[in-house]
Amino acid sequence: MQKQFYFEATQRLCSSLELEQSLRAYFEYVRQHLPIDGIYLNIYRPEYGDIQFLAHVDEAQTTALNKQVKISAEMQALLSQPDRPVIRIINDLEHDQVTGFVAPQVIPNIQSVILLRMLSGNTHLGVVGFYAKQKAQFCHRHAELIEPHKDTLSLITAFNLKGRNLLRANQALTQQNRLLKQAFNPCGVIGADSGLKRVMTQVEAIAKLHTSVLILGETGCGKEVIANAVHCKSQRADKPFIKVNCGAIPESLIDSELFGYEKGAFTGAEQRKAGFFEQANGGTIFLDEIGELPLSVQVRLLRVLQNGTITRVGGFDAINLDIRVIAATHRNLQAMVKKQTFREDLWYRLAVFPIEIPSLRQRRSDIPLLVQHFIEVLAAKFNLNKLPRVSSEQLDSLNHYHWPGNVRELINVLERAMIEAPEGPLNFNLTQVDKVEPAASGKHETIIIDPSHASDKLVPLDVMVSKYIAHAMRITGGKLYGPGGAAEMLDINPNTLRSKMKKLGLC
């Protein structure tokens, strides 16, 4: 009898690769020999402190489940005991702390159960519960009949879990692919219908024309994103879009990098090279940080804007170009014109259609959208299975911060929080130091340190300078050089800043 029962039951369990189908066939056979109303299958997840139900079958239906039930530390300790029996009869759930708490949350009216432990090697995988809706329904003979099925049930459960993991991996890959498509879709601008609505109206107005565009705004506010949108919405969208950070090119190389050079123009010029302007021919060139260009290069740029021609370094022939110039800067170019560090004629050529991007603190309504977007992007980058949660209190702290580093700083804050707590909830306590207090009008205003309001008790100047530099380094995420770096924000030469940091013991 027992051998025949084992053979038939195993045949039913192996009848399908789908857990729900095999469990249905198994239940239909086993219920002829045991007084059961259903079977459920769950696994214990110590890393999450819960029990996850995978499947349930009764007379009415078979259901795949993904129900998690959190359990206490005391219950976890009970499940971790190494000497727990492979099979147990519980004829009254009030006598079992864990099962009495967990099972009724998924199966109403359950009263008695036989628990069969599933093992993978020496690892406790979970249990199969054979249950009845009346008390005292099971005896030792019932347990002896189903105990030999533990290996087969463990095997099909392990295969099912592997399949679910593969499915999750495939879903994660699909999500990552969607995010990558978003990342490479320059027309997608977060806040286009809210904080950047006016900017996007300007973009729509100028995109179809060939006029030069000057994008103004603070460091990190998204000037490159708007330049992408202008190109994407223009008739040159399928043509080259060359991005150049003018502040990142050494002054001695700017001419050759922008305009190219002829073979033999200088030592090491073994062949002709096309510069950034030639590479962008037919399309768009984006000159970021245009205010960093030396006056000598500004003259040559003016010629491109006036005549549409360039001359390679070491060459004599003018090369005609069909090119659109989009420039961007965080500097006050008009003030630079007065100081004669920026050419007035170049300013008038570039500023035909200026677009000024508001800072992040001027468009706080976009912060929740940006947070959600960048959490998705970072989750794909970190290969996370699910997005970490942000509490309303933490989101409120982001809304009240004054964001001197704008969107770039927001990305750094989010990335740091996700590194510290990839499973969430995310904590942004580092932003609390510079929190903005609501003004009487109900609007948020940036707190500015005014020395005239300080007390008469002074601290050594080096201490004050040290704290201020450390504050700047924190805001820029440790970046010292280049656009958005601490040297730029403090308006100091990077080498001078590094020397000060060494003197003060900051590096």
C-alpha cells in the first residue's frame, strides 16, 4: 500500500514542470488517502525576516502566491534551530507559535496541519503544509505516508524558485533596457510640464531654426539636457551632435582640438586630424562652459559664427561648415565683457536667443519626479531587484534643502544614500545641516551666512577656512577640479585650493 502510494504520488508530482499544475495533480490523488482540505507551500527567508507563500491548492482552485508574512525575532530563532523534525503533526494551531501566526493570514479557517520540511542539502528550504479546516484530523499513519515525498517536493520547489529568479532577472533586464532607452532619448526632459515648462516653450520655438542658442544657468542645473532637447527637436536631429567642455581642454590644445590640424603642423602631428567643429558638420556643436575660452580662441569662434568657416592649425584653406552652435555657461558673460575677458561681439552673436534655466531650488515641484527618475536609473546601475523606498519625511527634507549644486548634487545625494542602504528606506540626513527654513510668507528662502550677525566670540581664521572648504567639498561630492568642482564654486585656482587644503590638513 505505502509503496504504491509513493509511486503514484511521485508520478503526479513529476507530471508537469509548472509547480501549480503538478501540485494540483498531487492534491487530487493525496486527498483520496488523507483528510485534507488543501496544500500550501512556503519558504523561510531569514535575510528578510519573513515567510513567503509560493503556492496553494484546494478543492476550488490552484493559486501561485507571492505573499510575504513578517515574523518576529523569536519566531526566527525557533525556525533556525537545527534539531527541528522533518515532519510534524499540529492538530491545534494554538499549540504552535509560528504556524498559528503565519498560516491563518493566508488560509482562513485552517485548524490542523501536517508540516513537511523541505531541505536543499543541509539548508532548510521551507515547508509543505497539508491542512484541514477541523481540529485533530491527522495521525501518525498520515505522516508516514507523505514523509517519503520530501525529496521530490524539495526538488520541484528548488526548480520553481530558480525559474522565478530567472523571470525576475529577465524583468530587471527589461527595466534596465527601458531606462537605457530613456537615457539615450535626449528629448525626455524631467519637469518639462512643470518647473521647466517655460524653458521647453523656448526650446520648441527655437529648435526648428538654425539660430545660435546661449543656455544660461547655475552649475549642475541641466544645461546639457536642454542642449540635447534643442538638437533632438531640430531638423538636424539625425546629424552629429558633438559635445565639448571648453573648461576641460588645456589652453595649449584648444585650437587643435576645436579646429583640427594639418599634417606636420607641430611635432607629433603625423597626419591630418578633424577638430570638433568638422566632426559636427551638418549637425550641432555644444560648447559647454563657453566663458572658459581664451580671447584668442574667441576670435576664431566669432569667425565660425559670422562666416561658417574654419581653418585648421597649420593650414591656409578655409573650410566651409554647415553647423549650429549651442553654447552654455554658468558665468555672467555681460560682466566678463565689461572686464574685457569676453569679447563683446561674440557675446552679441551668441546671445541672439538666450535660454535661462532655473535652479533646482526655483523649481522644487520637480524634485519628486527627479528623485523617482534617478532612483530608477541608479537601481539599474546597481542591479537592484526592487526600488528602495523614500519616506515622505525624507522627501520633505529634500524639498527643504537649498541645493547649491542643483540636479548634479541631487544625483550625488541619491547615489550616496543608495550605496548606504540599497534595500531602503533611503536616508538623506546629510542634507539636514543646510536645511532651508520656511519664511513668514510661506516661501522658502536660502539661508545666507552674514558675518554682521555673528557673536563677538571669534574662532581662528584657519579653522573657519577649513570648515568652509570641507563644506564645499561635501557639496561637490569630493570633486575639486573642473565644472561643478569646489575650486569653481569658491572662485579660486584649483592648485591654490589644493595648497590650502594641504596646509590645513584636509588632504
